[in-house]
Amino acid sequence: MMTEKENKAKAYWKENIRYLMMLLFIWFSVSFGAGILFRETLDQFSLGGFKLGFWFAQQGSIYVFVILIFVYVRLMNKLDKKYGYDE
């Protein structure tokens, strides 16, 4: 029989993994999807003089990754407070 503390820890990690999967899916979609799969469609538009598909492949996915790091930090701070792991 699991204790309340073990149940709490298990729920915490389950939610943490769910956040990770969502954020990794977003990053994959932007880096692989926008940079490779949808490049031709995105190349119809330009950003700063560069075709949008090229921009996503070279810089956009990096910017999205950095933004996702900050989103993850914020989500984890909320999650820590929710489960009482904040200090």
C-alpha cells in the first residue's frame, strides 16, 4: 500500500512528464514541421528579407526552444507549489 507522500510524488512526476511531452511536441513541430515539412508553404512569406521556412530552420526553432525553457520553468514553479515542493 502506497503512502500519501508516495501518491503525491507519483502524481507530481506524472504531471511533470505530461508537461515535458507537450513542450517537446511543440518544439518538434516547430523545428521539424516549420523547418522541413512546411518549408515550401512558409517560403511564400518572408521575415527580415529571408524566406520564412529558411528562417524557422535556422533561427526560429532556437527562439522557440528558448521560450519553451522559460515556459517550462514557470510550469514547474507552479507544479512545485501545487505539490508543496517549493522552498
